[in-house]
Amino acid sequence: MNTEDHEAAVALGQALPEYFNDQGIAEMTDEIPQEDGALAEVDGKLVGFVTWAIHDGIGRIGWIAVSGAHHRRGIGRRLVAAAEDDLSAAGIDVLEVDTLGESIDYEPYERTRAFYRSVGFQSLKSVMLDNPGMPEMLTLQKRIGAAD
Ligand SMILES: CC(C)(COP(=O)(O)OP(=O)(O)OC[C@H]1O[C@@H](n2cnc3c(N)ncnc32)[C@H](O)[C@@H]1OP(=O)(O)O)[C@@H](O)C(=O)NCCC(=O)NCCS
């Protein structure tokens, strides 16, 4: 992803305000350029992206989003697969992602958790945070690569 892609990815995130508040957009803007990434395009237009990084030998999804008009077409699944392929090739066999926890009654993230579970993630741990945007942070984990 080049600088133009980073800006387009943030714009895609801004178009999903149910999922990304101002703080999330600010963090996304800072973090996306530091991570590896993959894009999904339809007719040359960005419709989805994922970013990832390796921390302490574990792959972590930083940010993932698909434009609302393109949800439920298998794009998110393919983006996660792209991250897994890259990480597996680097010898990484565990992938984690943080998201809003189950105790927070907020329907959009029920869909997000359903997505992660559908592509093979399982709950690892959950912590309560003093953060109105993320009062409970759930970490999900998936084994990837040969061990999958
Ligand atoms: C989460 C997100 C990236 C998923 O992308 P997507 O392209 O819509 O997902 P896919 O079409 O690949 O879905 C794969 C599977 O996940 C599950 N799934 C996806 N969306 C779902 C929903 N709304 N409700 C229930 N299950 C869902 C399904 O099992 C689906 O397979 P199926 O359509 O064959 O039943 C997308 O919905 C999104 O951008 N959400 C907003 C941003 C976000 O939540 N990012 C993560 C922040 S932690």
C-alpha cells in the first residue's frame, strides 16, 4: 500500500461511522502506514483493505474494512486469507485481532464478531478498558498456515 492507498483506506473507514469513531480514524491514520496491507478493488476502485503486523512472533490484524455496499460478498474473507498467506510465508502460525467485546450491546459489532468467528477466529481473552469507544476489548485468535 502506498500513500495514496493509505488515504483511500482511511476514507473507506470514515464512510463506516457505525464502526470507526473519530478516535478510531485517528489511530487508523497513524497505524496503517506502519503495517503491511492488502487491498480489494472492484473496477479499479478500493472496496476493502486489511493491514497486519508481527508483534512478539504473533501476527495481528491492525485494521480491516469493506465498504458497506460490498459487505457479505466474501471480500473480508479473502482479505483475511491474504494476511494469513503473507504471515504464513514469514513462518507465523498464530493470527490475532482485537475487537469490541460481547458485553457491549451494539449490533454492528455483533456482525463483526460473527465475521471473525466465521473465518476461524476463537475468543482468546477479554479486558475491560476505561475507553468509551472500546469499553471491552475482545482478543480473538486463529491458528494459520500448516498448523491450521
Ligand atoms: C467485518 C467485515 C470486514 C467483513 O467483510 P465482508 O466482506 O462483509 O465479509 P464476508 O462477506 O467475507 O463474510 C464472510 C463470512 O463472515 C460471516 N459474516 C459476515 N458478515 C456477517 C454479518 N453481517 N452477520 C453475520 N455473519 C456475517 C458470514 O459467515 C460470512 O459468510 P457467508 O456470507 O458465506 O455467510 C465488514 O463487514 C466490515 O467492513 N465491517 C465494518 C468494519 C469492521 O467491523 N472492521 C473490524 C473492526 S475490529
